[in-house]
Amino acid sequence: MTLKTLPGDPPLDITLRRSARARRFSLRVSQLDGRVTLSMPLRAPESEALDFARDKAAWIRRKLAESPRRQAVAPGGQVPFEGRRLTVLAAAIPAVSVDGDRLLVPRGGAHAGARVQAFLKLMARQRLQQASERHCARLGRRFRRITLRDTRSRWGSCTADGALMYSWRLIMAPPEVLDYVAAHEVAHLAEMNHSPAFWAVVAGLMPGYEPHRHWLRRHGSALHRIDFSG
């Protein structure tokens, strides 16, 4: 993939993605983070792809304007943590910490968004490790390792050799939602599919999981719109 910028007001960052399945140029504007992706055939000239994007520039800007806005993390703003909205405040402390309904970040140094992101990743690893171990113990299975990523297309995955992957953004969801995703992925250690047998395993690990699955469908995209980059 290649990132290109088209001049204009505002400039447009476009990711060019070559695909063996693509037979023509196609554009996609993500509703999660506003990323613009132009899919193109393997042998198509890059210059033609950029000409196509220029012709569609007005459409791209209109789609971006219609997309939900990203929420920047900064002092005075709010960020969700375990289902609660905490107000971010700078304080004379050595490390990020939760104090009631406040998320305190050290004054000075790294940008507040970067500090908050590092804190959320640490908490996510702890919570997901605990949840995965608990569900594995109940199922009588073992996982190989846990990896955290910032994935847009899925909240978790499980490989055939027992490696679990989770989105660290789950720490912003209610604890029961995070626990459901852990149960879902651990269930794949027994059933590498989404058959009725698989969902029976999920229900055995977490009875009444359906509301938490639906919460992700309704509200998950909002977690992806929180911007820690500053």
C-alpha cells in the first residue's frame, strides 16, 4: 500500500492498494476513521489511479464531510474507560491514573493523547490476559500468546495454533463487552468456526452474551473514532 496526497482544500490523503481481485479502480471512505482507500488492479499505472482520484475529489470531500467527526484526546476532553466517560485533566503526577470520574495525565512531556493511549493499552493487556486465562481454565484449553492491535475490521481473532489477538480499544467498552470478546476468541480454541457448536461453547463460557455482542455492533464504531494522535 502507498500513501499519496492530493492538493486542494483540504488536501486529501489517499491509500493506494493493489489487489489481484480488482478489475477497475474503486474508492472507499471509512466511516470509522475517514481513511480513503483506492483499490486498483495489480498492473494499473499509479498515474491513472491518481487521475481517477482527482476526478472523484469532490465526491471524496463530500463523503468526508458527511462522516462522523473524530474525537481528539486532550486535557479538558473526555475518553471512555471500561464503559465510563472520564474527563482528561493534567496534574502534577508521575503517571496516568484514574481518580473517580477523572483521568489524570502528567503535565508536560509527551502529548496527552499518547500518554492516555499507552495507559489504555496497558490496562487492556491486563484485563484481556485475565479474561482469557479465566475462560481457558473453564474450557480446559490453553492459548499460546496474546497480541494487541488497533484493528478496524475485527475485535479479536484466534489462530489454529492458539494465538489470540485483540483490539486494545476494547478497554474503552463496558467490562462485560471486553469479557464477551475474550470468551468468543477462547471458544475458537475448541471450535474454529461459527457453527451452532461454537456458539454453544460461547454461551457456556458467558451465558447471556447476546446484549454484549449487540453493544459492539451499535457502539463499536464510536471507539474507533477516538483519536490519540494529537
